[in-house]
Amino acid sequence: MRLFKRTLPPAAAPLSSRDFINGLFGLFNGRREIERFSNEIRTYFGVKHCFLVSSGRAALSLILSALHDLYPDRNEVIIPAYTCFSVPASIVRAGLKIRLCDIDAETLDFDYNQLNFLLSNKKFSSCNNRFLCIVPTHLFGIPSDIKRAKTIISDRDIPIIEDAAQAFGAEDKKLMLGTHGDVGFFSLGRGKAFSTVEGGVILTNRDDIAGRLAEKMAAIDCVNIIHLLALIVKAAALCIFTRPFLFWVPSIMSFLRLGETIYEPAYPIRRYSAFQAGLSRNWIEKINHFKKIRRKIVQKWINVAKVKNLYAYIQKRGVKYDLIRFPIRFDDASQRNRVLLRSSEFGLGIMPGYQTSIKRISSLEEYLGDQNCPQADRTAHILMTFPVHPFIEQRDINKIMAHLDEIR
Ligand SMILES: *Cc1c(COP(=O)(O)O)cnc(C)c1O
């Protein structure tokens, strides 16, 4: 156990006491505060429709059921085989079927040959309209090649849901991620690019999708007083404990299961609260500030990877990457695990990605049958991420480098 020692969180979008007070003010504004945030998002991203809900997975589940209303004869959703476990959980919850597409082990994006195969193979396209949608994912904030997915889809009418959960405010050559598909969503959860404790944002320019979403929104519950109190307590805890000099406190509480992704289809779907909208005030300034720092630290990690001869999933110097964690891999899994052990021993903020591929989630393995994904399986064993958040200092980077030297 590490008591009283500098401990880096793996990711952070810090909340200040000022934000917390804004949250309480937001509460008194009620609906108006939520509308303010939603209007600001529409303007900033230049989209027609925005919906705010309790989480990224709630957003995805509403999008899926809206699409299923529009295309009732289709029921399969194509997702990357290495992604957040909330994604398959949302598909199962919506009563739909998962179709895995393996990832490209070099980029973490889809294996586009396999995507092409899925969409053009007779076996899959015989009942041509089985695919409800495709979910390209900007993992860690690395832009997925949505143009390429669109080329493969070509003239078929298969909607794209852009999973930009980890990419709120992130850009790809000046274009905002989350606005390229038919519909996109962000997560405002802990450990994402920008956080209001929890939260999900849906963006779309399609009136038909927005119409269905509006109907679904009208039917979901508001937060009650218990949820609200829980949000307030969590916000206060985040304000206090995310700092490196106090992060040892949550890091020794194993019941928090920090950094683990859990497969759980029975999550709540609720509206966003005025308290959370209040927490978001000045969000544009804040994300610009976070982006500036994260871009700088990403460049430092790119250099470290070059110097130490490590495989980094992004390598181009001088390109602006809006990542929330910097993914890297160690081709020897046992070596990676030694780094992770050191990290928890010394509070270095290095984390694995997801524990397994989607295929190996124990409650899904049988159901996914012969859908294999060797690249995703392997990636789960060798990937790890370095922190890039605003608390990182040069001494932290030096410390991590020294530990890497000792291990290799
Ligand atoms: C976090 C995340 C989600 C789910 O968002 P929550 O707000 O945690 O429900 C979905 N997809 C990806 C890629 C994520 O990282």
C-alpha cells in the first residue's frame, strides 16, 4: 500500500472547487442550465440536434433503439472487437446482436479488410439488410478513419454511430470528432476528456434520428434526490482526490475498481441533471486548456517512445493529437505486466487498456460463437497507456523513463 505518496491518476479532467460551486448554482437554474449547455454544444460543434443523458452508454442505448425504430428489420451492430465493455452491454440491452470486427493491431482502428469482408460477403449480405449500423471508435482519442468506413459502405444505407466517448472536443485536422457519422456520442464520465462526474452527449444532423430520440428522451426518468446527492458527493470526491498528492486515497480502495471496465447491461438510463450542467460552465475554455497541455505531453511521449525504441500507436511528431491517454505496447506481455506492477507500486499512472477483447468477456464468449478476433485478443495483453493529463510534470515523465530502463 502506498500512503501519503505522490500517485498519478491514469487520466483526469480536473474539477475545481469553483466548478463545484457552479454545479450548485446550476441546480437552482434547473432546466435552463441544461438548455444552456446543450445550446452551447450545438453551436460549438455546428450540429442541429443535441441530447444530454446520464452516461455515454445511456446515449448509445438510446441511439441504438432510435435506429432500430427506423430500420426495424435489421438487428446486427458492427463494433470493434477491442473497445469499452459498455458498448456490447448497450447492444445486448437494446435487444440487438453484436457483430465483431477485429482491430488492426498497428492502429487500434478497424481491420478494414475485415470490415469490407463483413459488408460484402454473401454469407453476411444474403439477407442484405441485417446490419443496423457500424460503430467506429476514437479509442483514447485517436481518430478512427471514418472516411474509409464510408467508402466501404458506399451506396448502402448503413448508418454510422460515431463512438467519440473518449474524444469530447478532440479534433482531426481541424474537424471535430463526433460529427462525421449519422449520429455521434460523447461520455462525460470520470477519466474522459472532459467530465461532469457522469454524463452522455448525443449529436446528430439527421432529423429522423433526432425525432425518434426526442420521443425516447420524453420517456426516460429524471434524476431523483438520491441520484442527485450521489452525484454531488462524487463531484466533491473528484475535486478533492484526483490530485496527485491525494490520489493514493482512492487508489488503495480496491472496491472502487478504478480502471476496470465492467460488462453490465442493466445500467440506468436517466436524464442529465442541472447540477452536472452547472459543473460544465466554461467548458470551452477548459477543454481548450486541457487540449493544449495534453498535446504537449503527447509529443513528449512520442519522443520517449522513439528514444526507448517502444512501439507507439501514434508516432508522427508535430501532429496535434487530442488523446486522453497515450497508448503504447510491449510485445512481451510479461514485461508489460511488470511495468503495470511497478506502476501500482510507485503510483506512475500507467494502465492497461481493456482487460480482454469483447469476445473474451465471459458472459458473451459462448454467444459470440465463431466470431474470432486474434488482433484484439493479443492487444489486450500487450497494450498499456501513459498518462497525459494536466497534473503530469517533467519529473513524472523522467521517473517513468527510469522505471522502464530498469525493467527492460
Ligand atoms: C467510456 C466509454 C463508453 C461509455 O461511456 P460511459 O459514460 O462510461 O457510459 C463508451 N465507449 C467508449 C469507447 C468509452 O470509452
